[in-house]
Amino acid sequence: MIRDVAADDLAALAALNDSEATHVNALGEAGLGALLLAAWRARCAGGDALLVALREDTPEQGPNHAWFARRLPRFAYVDRVVVAPHARGRGLARALYADLAGLALAAGVGTLCCEVNLDPPNPASMAFHVALGFVPAGEATDARNGKRLRYLTAGSAACLAAARGPGSSARRS
């Protein structure tokens, strides 16, 4: 079941996040805790999956969030989505995106955005985002870590429809 992140989730979700540092930046408990305080939405599937989203009016949370803030007037930015290896293939990321897209639409936010690594490559994430209707919006190299990435955007309604397609089984609470 998809739900808000609770204080007692922090240790497990920080460990999950940091275990995927190749694809998302490691934060540790303190860093993830600070990000969660700034987040517009922080949703999880227990300790198995996490999605953190920021808005255009969230104080700048790094160069990637800032890239979208300089270009889009209204958006929900997926700062990170992480699924534990043992939980992959169960539709958790798709359910998290369906949940976020529904929340965005309810808030009048028509655009979702994110970035996916090109180097080191993350082809599974790129294919996943393309399947949800995300399209390229730009590319950059993150000066903090040298990762080359592609910025992506999608309409919230189109993403919701794609995410609710086959394979989406988790419920929102």
C-alpha cells in the first residue's frame, strides 16, 4: 500500500536510498530527513520503495530541481524514486507514479518532471519513464558528482493513465 512516509520509516528508507547511490545520490539519515522536510510529497511502500517529490515553489534542492524551476512555471519534480531489489517487478514504482500523478492533478499540477542518468547509464529507469509518457527536455552534467543525465517531463494525466495500466496493483492511502 502506498502511503506517506512516517518518522519511523526514516532509517530503513535512508538505507534503501543509499544502497542505490549509483542511480540516486546517497544522503544518509540526516540528509534524507532534511529532504523529506522540504518535500511536497514523500510517499512509500513500507521499506520497499520511496518517491520524494518537490514543487516549483520548494526552496531549491540542488541543480536538477533548479533546472526545472528556471524553465517551468508549475510542476511536481520527482527528486528520487527507489525500489529495493527484492521488490522490483511488483509494480511499486508504477504505483508510486500513479499516486503522485493523482496528487498532482488534484493540486492543479499538469506537469511531472525528473532526471535519469545517462552516465552511469540507467536503461531500466529510462525505459520505465518513457513507458509512462516522459519525453526528453534537456541534458546536463551534475557538477556535484560528474553524472551525465537527461531531464524528462510528462503530463500528469497521461502519466496517471499509463501508470494505472497493467501491472499497477498497489493502493493509495
